[in-house]
Amino acid sequence: MVCRLRLSTYMRLSTVTPAFRRLGRQTFSKANVFHSDRSTTVRGRVPLSIWEKVTAQLHNQSLHPLNILRREIEAHFEKTYPSLFELHSSLSPIVTTEQCFDHLLIPPSHTSRSPTDTYYIDKHTLLRPHMTVHDVPLLRGGSEAFLLCGDVYRRDSVDRTHYPVFHQIDAARLFPCGTSQEYIVDDLKSSLSGLAHHLFGPETRMRWVEGSFPFTSPSFELEIFWRDEWLEVLGCGLIRRGVLQNGNVSNDVNGWAFGLGLERLAMVLFEIPDIRLFWSRDTRFLDQFKDGDFQRKFKPFSAYPSIEKDISFWIGEESTFHENDFHEIVRSLSEDLVESVSMVDRYKRAERTSLCFRIIYRSMERSLTHVEINELHDSLREFVAETLPVTLR
Ligand code: PHE
């Protein structure tokens, strides 16, 4: 069989040896991926497919499109504010829940605390879901202006623009005592619209809309008009007093912070059609960025045919099933052969609900065969039946 699947996270359960079967399940078993008791904070540990990404550091790989964009943004800030911002791009993505949530005033009920959204390593440690987690420790260490780049992790749906690992640039800047809030907001907005014009061109239309983040107030989002639609590109605002206090910043000092997703920007800028491409080692992708030009447009090298398959199951009324768990299994078992997963049907009968998901299999690099996809899909069904609180139809 053509096996693009990682043996340690995926096993053809019917044919592998018992030792391999144990190994396969060890990394992605019911016990360590899902916690049946939703009241605990730990839903499960981090699957191997995610751990493998922790060491990739795409944003630090020379001439990778994410690295090109990161450097362009850093250079823009350096040019606009010479020697003002400290740069960090190797901060560890493993952080504490205190740092991730409490420092940033994220309330106990906030969805980002849920193990269905965030990768917990244990009850007190997790893979950062955003780069803002570093603000308070850096402020405590005396930093007054910094630009951070790193990999962030979120359980999410599977489609062309979402991937469980992506990259962000975050920044914060404090101002001298007594600087007015109006001045700081003006500085924030002009820095960011300057950046957007630099990246997308002076003609680009953009607008500010009200945002909402637990750690900033007021908060804003910047949207740019791109191919007939408004696209949100970043979030920002004035850092809340409580966060500054957590960072031991004195009471008369204020500052701004912002955060942006690099993949989202890079997809627009380089015209990259599918987020999985950032993880590709295919030279037909990487070689197109060899000159480091941030205005380069990607020329797709293929449109390989897709294979669609549906999977349907029942969930009970009290079921702990969460859609993100299903997406995660699909992404993990199929490596990057799945382009999207979407719910195509949902109905209730008596005490149960029937869900049907359509999976579009399509490789970015080659044609898939029906034999391998049938095999993969069967294994997926088997795995879903074993690990999720559902009954296959
Ligand atoms: N951390 C936010 C996010 O991931 C972005 C943000 C950073 C917003 C800093 C405001 C200030 O969406």
C-alpha cells in the first residue's frame, strides 16, 4: 500500500502486529486524547502529530514564506522605530495556565480555557494558544517594547485556512508616565495602518472595527479589503491596567499591544491557496520563495483531484462529543491528505442526533488512489468508533 501515514499515530488496526497496535494507540488513545469527564480541565494530552510540529519552527527557517513575512514585519518596525523593539522568536511554546489565562484576565468560563479548544499537556501546562502569553513575564523582566514571533496551537476545524498549529507576531509597547490614552491609541493605529500599507500597498482599503479581548480596553480589529471582502488581519488595544499590574508596571504607565496571524497574512500576500502548503517540504513550493521577496506570488503547481467520503454517526443526548475532537482525529490520522471537513447533515431522532461529515481528501503534492483513500477512510471510521462517544451508522 502507498503509506503516507505515520505509523506511530496511525495503524491499519486489522493488519498490524500487537506491539505496533499498542504503540499506535499509546499516542492517540482514548485515555490520552479524550477525557470522558468534561468537568475536569484535562481533556487529553497532545497528540504526536502536534508534538512533531513543536520543533519545526517554520518562522525561523530561512526563506520559508513565514520567515520572509516575519522579517519584513520586523524590518518595518525597526525602520519606523529604530532600536525600540526587542525581538524574540524562540520563546518556548510550553506555558503555564497561569501565564496563559490568569495573567491576561481571561475569565474562568472563557472558551479558550476549554480542553476542547486548547492543547493541555497536564492540568497546569499547555501549548500556548497565542503569543500574548509572554507579555506579563516580559513586562516583569523590565521590557518596555517587544515584538514576538512564534508558533501557537489551537484545536480547530479542518479546512483550507485552519490548521492546529500556526504562527503569530505579537507586540507590546509602553509609553512614558503621563502619556495620554488618545496619544497611545493614535500611535497604535498609525503603526498598524503603516504596516498594512507597507505589506499590501498604499492603495489598500482598510477599516478599524471595535474588538473585544479580555486583556485590552479599548480593543480594535483591523480589516483590509481584499478580493471583494473585508478580511480581519489583526487584533489590538490598550493594555488593561490589571495586566500591567500583573507585569509590575507602575500605575501611571500605559501601553498598547497587538497580535496578528502570519499564515492569514501570508496566504493573502503570496496568494497561497491552502494552509497545509506551509508545512510542505516540496521543492516546487519552497523554491518559489528562494529570493526572499515578500511580494512574490505563488504559482500553484497542481490541482490534484479530490476524493470525497462521508462519515455518519449517532450521538446520544448527554454525549460529551465535541466537533473539534473529530476534526483533530481526521487531521492527525490523515496527516495532510485532508483538505476540509464539513458537517453536511444533522437531525434529531428520539433521544439521539445523527451527524454526517463530508471529508474531502486531496493531496497538495500527488494524485491519491481510491485504494489508499478507502483504506484510510475505513481506518478513520474504526478509530472514531473506538475513541469517540459516538455510534457509527
Ligand atoms: N492574542 C490575540 C489573539 O490571538 C490578539 C491580540 C494581541 C489582541 C494583543 C489584542 C492585543 O487573537
